[in-house]
Amino acid sequence: MKLDRYELKAGKNLTVFEFISDGPRGQISKLIQFTPTNYKDLYNLAFGDKHTETGQIDDSVISNNGDSERVLATVVATVYAFTDKYPEAWIYATGSTKARTRLYRMGISKYLEDAKKDFVIFGQVHNEWEAFVVGLDCEAFVVKRKNRKFEL
């Protein structure tokens, strides 16, 4: 899967990434963060605009910068980088709104066959996890990089 993506800046532990979205609304700083949860090897993926005053992720802003596919490809690149460093990690993601979750689902669906070469992907439906398939109306997603220790 060779999609155009933005250049990334990464923290030394590869848990925080930053990039600049460049489009009709100008240059917008974006942040991606992988945060450990209370479950072993499960990380939450947080993504959004970098708040100009706090420097924190603001996932409530709608940037509408005309580059959503490039932005999503950039987020996917961080998932590859993170799972290269932490191969046992499971990554949990959901949108801050139903519309954003739908956008993520559409992106996963569009590139599902390519993604399944490297990841196992599950969708959460009514608090149950199912193997992700196109058309599955998910509330959240969890992915794990395929490796020799784990195959589905």
C-alpha cells in the first residue's frame, strides 16, 4: 500500500508523532499518540489537531483541509512504526464522534485487503469483537501486527 503521506516527527519512544497537514485551510499541526491502557499490550491511539495553546491533542476540531486520505495514510504509517518497535501491541482506536468513526471504517474498508496482509483487524459491535469485514458498522477498532507468534 503506497499512499502519499506527510513527513513525520517522532518522539524517541515512538509513542508520539507530529506532522503538518497542508491544504486549502493552511498548515495545521497534527498529533498522534499511543497511550498504554490498563490491559497488557493494549494501547489507545489518539489523533487530532495540536492545540495551539496547550500543545495537546484536540480531537474535536474539524480541520476540513482537503487531505483526509493523506492524513489517514500518515496515521497508518505511525501504526507501522509503533508496531515495528512494539510487535506485541494491540492498538485500539475509535473516533471522537460517530462521523469520525465512520470515516475510519471507510478508510479501513477501502484498503482492507492490503491491511490484512500485515494486521489482524477487529471491529466492536454492541460490545462484542468481530473480525472486521466491509460493511461492519463498528463502534471501535483494534488491530495487531501479524508476526510469527500470532496468526489468525
